[in-house]
Amino acid sequence: MHRLTSLIREPTKFFETARSEDWKPAFKFFMQITIFLSIATPIVNFLGIESDDFSSAYQAQIMAYRLVKGYLHPIYGPYSYLIEPFLIVGFGLVILLFLSGFLHLAFRLMGGKGSILNGWKAACYGVGPCIFGGFLPGISLFAAFYSAVIQLYLGPKVLYEARESRAIVFFALMLALTFIEMFFAGTTVPEFAK
């Protein structure tokens, strides 16, 4: 809990301290958040709240829910929600590996320093804000945005010692691409139009 509080309140200082860590503390943190979300999300899904961009801060939640709703629920009914936690953890791990490599490549191309471990830490710790309502409609948008700030901007900027201007441009580009994806996937934008 202390690490989460420190990350939320002073992310720059947190990442300066985390710079000397190996991969294990970040992975343990990531798994704690992911397991919490993998339990909370199926409960709210079972109660009728769908996991989409408006109600989920974590992409793994959305992917798992779509699989459950589209393929597993018609076969297994409400028991399909017992499979969803494993899907969320699985998708979360795949996304973590991809994002770690992507952040490393992007920030090294921007002139940053360090190994892929920096991308790993940014990706792992960046999920922290998702625990604060990242499975509830409306609240999840704030959790997702703060998570994105930490994961795509503050964490990598500090860990890779990247130039501020390049990190801001990268974050703005990622945010724009996220909104484009949300618009074309027909998730968040139609929710606001109701």
C-alpha cells in the first residue's frame, strides 16, 4: 500500500527511487493490481456493468469481457464469469510484455538511456491508478487517464532520462491514437452521445 500511495502522490520521485530496482518488485506490484482487477471486474460484469472504454481502465478487462460475452457466455452462461479472471491476468501479461518492449523502443529512439527494464518498470507501475475504480463506469476514465500519464509519460521520462519535450509529444501522440481507436471501435464516444 505504501508503494501505491507513493506512486500516486509523487510519481517522479517514485520512479527515481525505482530506477535501481530489479524486475521483481515492479512485477509483484503489477500482479497485485491485476489480480484485484481480475476479481472485481467479473463481479461487476455479472451484475450487468459491461467492460468497455467507459467502464474499464485496463485494456485486459475489455478484451477478456468481449471474449466472455461473445463466446463463453452463450455456452457456459453465468459460469463464464469464473473464467474471466484468468483471461484478464493472461491478457494483462501479454500487454505488459508488448508495452515494455514498445516503451523501450520508443524512448530509446527519442534518445533515452537504459535497458528494457525501464520500459518494464513503467509498464508495471503504470497500472497502479487502475485500482481506484478502474472497473466502474465514469470513475474508470479518471483512473485510466492517470494510469496513462504514469505509464506513457512520467515513468519512461524519468527512467530513460528523456527530454521533456519529446516525452510530451510521445504522450500526446499516444493519447490521440487512443481516442481514434475508441472512436472507430464504437465504445466510449457513443456512450457520451446517449
